[in-house]
Amino acid sequence: MVNNFVQDQLQAYREKNEDRGRLIIKCPDQPGIVATVTAFLKEYGANIVELSQYSMNPNGGTFFTRIEFDCPGLKAKSGDMEKEFQEISERFSMQWTFNYVSDLKRTAIFVSKEPHCLLELLWEWQSGNLLADIAIVISNHEDNREIVESMNIPFYYIPANKDIRKEVEAQQLKLLEDYKIDLIVLARYMQILTPEFVAAHPNRIINIHHSFLPAFIGARPYERAYARGVKLIGATSHYVTNDLDEGPIIEQDIERVDHRDSAEEMKKIGRSAERRVLAHAVKWHLEDRVLVHENKTVVF
């Protein structure tokens, strides 16, 4: 019943946005980019509903833009649009993608024992605020099976540890391929991914780290924060790279603590930030608002 309600919401969203697209561009800054791109969209009868842009330096820096537009008959025109845009992209040395809003990103959630981040994502999804096709949940523990299956989402239990990591990831990669996954969310999945796994999904794995990076990288950050006597704790959502907890940061937030708070109490307080920060990062990725440049992000 829950899943039927969500699927009805998602189908209504697809139908409402079947003529809406997003053009994401990153290129060397130079005159004429916006004028050329907007003129191109006008030729196809597109109406721009949101345009965000940023230049790292107008004199030779990198230029970023996200353009959301309505275009009658978009799906029928999309092949010709992408083919014709190739000439413009070559002229301006662009990295670019056309994304179609009705094509919801197929998402896999990885989780271990703690459910708070998983529950936040499922609640946002159920409420219509997280517009994704949540296809599967993968876990190295059984703890969250009932929660997930109550929403008619497939739950896969794959025990994992450092000694069998490659065999485990082979099973996970097969599932991701079978379900045609576009985005992987690590909702407090407490396993380190191999370089091969990360390389297979560049800038498509979002993690939540339970500290305000770059402080307290690695394990047991709340215990180390308590020992240090900090007055603020936080959470950081970032794309996963092969450098542990050092990938491009998407979102961060903080909670205030004081001398009365033990390490365990800090964990409880920190969970609020973790839930909030991960949900924001995932939502922005789904809306194509996050552009990666080197080890940083531009978030429109």
C-alpha cells in the first residue's frame, strides 16, 4: 500500500514533467556561452524556467551553468537536440549533459545497522520530497529488512568484512547492473569500498560522514570530538573517492554541544545533522544541482 502511494506520486511527477529538461555545462569561461546556449534552446521552442551560473574566474577560469527548461515534445526532439548541441560543445570545449526530469534516477541505498539515515531518505521519498526511483537496499546486516520490505523495496543482505570485500563487491556490482542503478547512497554503510568499486561509479556514490570534515576523519569521530572537548559537532555528505573521507563535499551542517554531553550523547545529537545533511545532498544530486570540479563542488 505504501509503495503504491509513492509510485502514484512518482508517476504523476513524470507525467507533469515529461517536457522538462536540464542542461548541465562545465567549460573554460569565455564570452558568448550563455547567449549561444539560450539561443540554441530557443530554436527548439524551449522556455527557460531556471538558469544558474558561476565563473571561478572570468579571465580564463572555469564556467558552470545549470539550465532548466520546458520544451514541448521534448522526448521526440531530444535526439536531434543532443546531436546538434555537439557542435556548440566542441566550439566551447564543454563537458555537458542533457538530463530529462521525467527520467527519475534509479537509486540504491547501502546501510549497515543504524537506521536513522535510511529512515530519513525513505520518509522524504514517501512524502514526495525525494524524487527518485529507489530500486534496492543493500546491507551487511539484517536489522533493517522489515523497514525496507514494508515499503515493497527489495532488500539484499550480503555479509561483508575486509577479508571477503572483493567477493562481496562482485555481488553488489552485479545487483547494481541488474537494477540499472544511477546513484548509490551510503546511509551509514560502515564498510570501506575498493578502488575498483569507486572507479565504476565516479561522482555517483554519496556518503554521510559523522563529523564536520576535515575534522576527525576516519572511525570513531564522536569519541575523538568528546576527548578534544569541542563545542560543535557536525556531519558531512560527500562523493566517495579513493581517499578516505576526502571526496568532494556536497553539504555540511552542525549541532552545538557542551561539557555536559558524553560521547554517547554526542552521537544522539549528531544523528539529527547526519539525517538532514544526507537528505539534502541526495536531493540536490537528484535535481542535477551538484557539479564537480577537481575535489570541490558547485551546488546551484
